[in-house]
Amino acid sequence: MTDALPPCPICSSEYTYESGALLTCPECAHEWNPEESSEDATTVIKDSAGNVLSDGDSVTVVKDLKVKGSQTAIKVGTKVRNIRLVDGPDGHDIDAKVDGFGQVFLKSSVVKKAN
């Protein structure tokens, strides 16, 4: 192996590997195309407490959330596992499955990273 792969643009891990045409980081699960500009990779999503979020994290909801089409709300303290960071509609930047509600989009401002 003569060419060293670049470190992850999100967490700076040096253990990146090739996965088809993409490069993948085993530590934060970030995938990117090394031939494209990295301006979207520099976007950092933070929770309500200022902690940096990444794909696969677990978060806790910090306020009651009304859900369209449902009579019940997602309650404070609900733990959401294995989130995925996306560029969703209306500033919703987390895609996750919430028990009892299914697949939902959440805003990072209403969650806190779980320990």
C-alpha cells in the first residue's frame, strides 16, 4: 500500500478504509467521497448542551414533542438509540426510530447526548 488514506474529516481518525468508491471511518461511521469537496463534511451538529453528535449516538429528548398525526407526544426523557444525522426538512437534522412512534425526524436542539 503506497498511498496513505486521509484521516476522517469529522473525528480525525487515522483508521479510515475504502468501501467501494467511498472512504469510511470505523470510529464515527462517517462515509465520504474523497473526490468531492469536503464542505458538507465540516458541518458539525450539536445537541442542546453543545455536545457534538455523530451517527449511531444515543440521545435523550429534553422536552415534550407533539407528533403530527398522533394523540400522544414523545415525552421528556425518552431515549432514542442509533440516530442518523441527515439534512432533513425544516431544520430537522436527526433521523431516528422512536419506540411507539416509528421513524421520525428530530431537531438537535431538543435532544441531549446520552452517556
